[in-house]
Amino acid sequence: AETRDFFAEHLEGAPPEQRALAQEELLVAEGSDWCWWYGPEHSTANDADFDALYRTHLANVYRALGQRPPDTFSQPIARLRLDVISTPPSAALFPRIDGRVSSYFEWMGAGNYCPVTRATTMQGQPPILQEIFYGRNEDRLFLRIDFCKQPPESLEEISLRLGLRNTVRSADVTMTFSQDPESGGIHCHLDAQQEPGATTSLGQAVFKKILELELSLAALGIQHNQSLQFQVSVWQERLPLESLPLEGWLSVPVPA
């Protein structure tokens, strides 16, 4: 219903070819077996694939009309049986952001989320994200993302979106990548709508063997005494591919 409402609201002013494409994607989604047939009483071994295909068609409606699809389309609709390792943060973090595991101890006390088994991405490809380590100190949020392949192929063709929220506000950070033609290294670029009047920089991200990310909570409008939740999703050509956690959000409490 949400996608159909979006379609109706954005038809006016859209070129005929865009309207036709968006309508086709919407009709395919509405007429799919996933919409009318699959459920607990009609389960198959391919439920995750059908779920992903259905969400792809819904996301294509937004894309056809020149809009960014909601991040929720990177999350499965059906509740899947999940086999994951998940540990919450237990201490304040102060890691060195250099894209490497500089010390065994630098991520000690971090939360960890690692799917043990999972299906393919929404596009039928092997998963890109392997696991996440996360945590914070009084004024900064830290993420470490390990990829399934080192280095990931076609890293420049994807972007990562970090969704943040708490009871007061929400924020989105987009990360894109480019290759340095001289060194062959990967540059990470961060973009976000920062809190008006923020005097601190957004943060930094570095990729070498792993991706390490440091974000200023103040720049995002999150107070040092506020807990928060986050999720990371992978996008390609404005379409969602996968996300961690597989369902819901990961919580980052205020360090004791």
C-alpha cells in the first residue's frame, strides 16, 4: 500500500516512459505469488529468493520515478529462521581507524553481529558483508565491517548506507568508494545531512583489509548520553542488495 500511494503521488509531472516503467514494476509486484500465495502455510526452500525479488520490484517503482527507495527494502519482509552470532557492546571503544586490525585488543569490548548461514543477496549474488563489530565512546560511534571477499570485487560499484536512530531523531550516512589510480588503494567518501550548526567534522572511514568507520555523534545530532540503533545496507544502482542485521536494528548503549 505504501508503494502504491507513492506511485499515485508522484505520477504527475513524470515523463510517460517513467510512468509506464513504474506502473509495470508495481503490477508485477502486486501480481506476484509472494504477494498472494506465500506465507507460513505455503513455504518453500526459495522463500528468501522470492522475498528478495518482490522487494526488488517495489524498489524499482521508486527508482523509475527518480526517487531513492526506502531503506526498509533492504530488509526481508518474511521472518526467516536466523542463525547468527550476536554479542552486544560491553565497553567504551577507542580503536585506531586505519583499515587494518592493528591490535587484537582494539575492538575488544565491541558488539559483534555475524550471520552463520544466509541466502544470496536480492540480486542472486553471494553475500558481500561478512560481519560487523560496533561500539562507541562518549562522543564517537565506531564500526568495523569485514567483507566476505578481500578485497570485495566491484567495491566502487556499490555504496553503503548507515541508518541511525534513537527516540529523538534519525540520521543517514552514505559511504561511496573510489580507487586511487596511482596507489591502487580505495578512498572512502562519507556524506550525511549533519546537524545544523555542527562544528565538528562528520568523521572518517578507511579501507585496507577491513573497513573501519568513525562518526561524530554531535555532528549527527545525537547526544553523548543517548543510546542509539543502527543498520548497514548495501546498494547498487540505487537498489538495495543486502543489510546487516538481517532483521531489525542493532542497539548501541551508552558506555558505562
